Amino acid sequence: MMYYVCRVPANRKLIPAVRRIQNKKVLDVGLGSGYYTQLLLDTNTVVGIDQNPHLCELPITVHQGDATQLSSIVRGEKFDVVLSTWMTDYLDAGQVQTFLAEAKSVLNDGGKLIVTFPDTYGLGFFYVRAAGLIRGVEKYTYSKKQIIEKLKRAGFTDIEIVKLNSWLYIPWAYMVIAQ
Ligand SMILES: C[S@@+](CC[C@H](N)C(=O)[O-])C[C@H]1O[C@@H](n2cnc3c(N)ncnc32)[C@H](O)[C@@H]1O
């Protein structure tokens, strides 16, 4: 249900942003089955990282590993874009900070981070609580202010925050584009 209520409306902004990535080297963190990754494969080179790499059957390299350890997983490789969709809600505040710093460290100069965060307010609030109550999975949300603070602390300076609303314009999440 969350897919139709949250992800489908969010895709009106998220999918065009993913499609704008052209002729780049992309690291997709927490790519899952590769729902967004597949949109990149025509013109980009993509490497994936996921705790559950078996979920992805696309013909790309997917490393098993944690979002907080990107630099050691890719061993010095650098990327033009770090993409991470619907993954940060698995990370607590310390882990998000480490993930952002790690993303910055594997980006080329001028490289971009594109990442989503469920919002602390609106449907994001219900989403994380439902994940805990129904599935027993601890999830986290971050406010716009917290996201900006964490990005700046990680070394990002040029930060664009795009609101991703659910149906009926109910707040749901943010898409961040930062470099
Ligand atoms: C909701 S899925 C999103 C998949 C895909 N990015 C998408 O938008 O369709 C979250 C993915 O993040 C992965 N994941 C969760 N925590 C992670 C972590 N700490 N490090 C790496 N991957 C993680 C999960 O294994 C899962 O594949």
C-alpha cells in the first residue's frame, strides 16, 4: 500500500531526476532489486552496494556491504554520482552522518549525491511507526533542518532539497541533490 500512496507520487519528481543522469559513473547504495538502477543502464556505468545483493539481478557489479563503509568497499574507486533511494530510513542518526561522509569521500570533485529521506512529518511519521509495529523493523526519519545540518557536516555545500509529496499533497519525503 505504501508503494501506491508514497512511492508512486514521489516518482513524478524522482524518476526524471534519475533519468537526467547521463554518461556518468554511478554508485547506487541500497539498490535493492534495481528499480531505479535499470533506468541508468543505457548511458551510465553503475556499481551497486547493498546488504542484500542477491535482490539485484541486473547485469552489474553489486558489492555486499554497508552504506556506512562505502570507501572501503569500493577501494579507492571514485564516482560522478552517488544515488541512494529509500535506504536512509534504515539508518540511525550516527549511521546517516557516516553514510553522507562516506558518499562525499567516494565522489569525484563536483560529483553529486542524490538521496531520499522520508520526512519526520506527514506520512513519513506513520511509515516508520508502521514498520516498527507491523514488521518489527526499526526505521528513522529526518527533518529538513537535520538533513541540511548533516549534509553540511559531511562537506556538501551546494544543497537542493525537493519535497516529495504523497497523494493530496500530504508531505512524505525529501529528495536531496547535493555536491
Ligand atoms: C526499500 S529498499 C530500496 C531499494 C531501491 N533503492 C529502491 O528504491 O527501489 C532498501 C534497500 O536498502 C538496503 N539496505 C538497508 N540498509 C542498508 C545498509 N545499511 N547498507 C546497505 N544497504 C542497506 C536493503 O537491503 C534494501 O535492498
